[in-house]
Amino acid sequence: CPPKKTLHSESALARSAEAQVAEEASQMRNCMTELAASSADALDLKSKLAAEIVHRSSMSKHLRSSEEALQSESTWAASAEAQVSDEASQVRTYMTELATFSAEVQDLKTKLVAETADRSQTLEKLGSIEEALLSESALAQSAEAQTSEEAAEMRRCMAEI
């Protein structure tokens, strides 16, 4: 059985290892909480983007429908010059709105691509964090098992003393 001084030293080492294991476990829990919050944010953003795409698609269909109606009216109005002038003005207004909408759609596409790339990087970072957490968890479990074995050995030695 080791001398009493060695037992005290090993006991201090065991307590230090237990404290380190507890700290690493706390850090792991914090990381998992952050990971869950980030995942929720990503899902919320994905949902918002999907709703915006559906809304823009609906607007695009409406504008296409309006444009088809204007073309039909333009054909009918060919016989009345005053009507043609009025409807031509309306067509220019709709075309301006369509051009504005088209620019907005292009801007949304650009933002969606950027957001997708950003989320992809975030997911990669989260994957790295998760791997690190799993590795730390395995190390913590190994340290905990070793600490338990050392504590059992110390108890046996103390019992013999």
C-alpha cells in the first residue's frame, strides 16, 4: 500500500480530476444548449424564407395574370384610340411594377443564396462543435472511470491502513 503522503497526493489529484470532469460536463451542456438554440433559429429562418418564397410566387402569378389581361384589353382597345392611350399608360405602370418586382425577386434570390451559404457554414461549424463535444464527453467519461478506479484503490488502501 502506498505511503500516506502519496495517498494524500493521489486524493488531491482525484479531486482535481473530478472538478475538471464537472467543468467539462458543464461546458458540454452549455454547448449543447447553444447548438439547440442555433438549430431553432435556423429552422425559424428557413420557415420565414419558405413563406416569403410562396408569397413572391403568388405575386408573380398575379402579375402574370394581370399582364395577360392587359394584353387582351390592348387588342380589344385597338379600335378606340383614346382607350388605347389610356390602357397603354396602365401597361407602362404595370410593367414598371413588374420590373420593380423582378428586381426584388432577383434581390431575394441573391439573399437566399447568401443565406443558404451562411447557414451551410453555420451547420458545418455546428457539426464541428458537436464532434468536439462528443470527443470531450468520451474523455470526460474515461476520466470519470479512471477517477472511480483510483478512488476505489484509495479506499482499499485506507481500509488496509
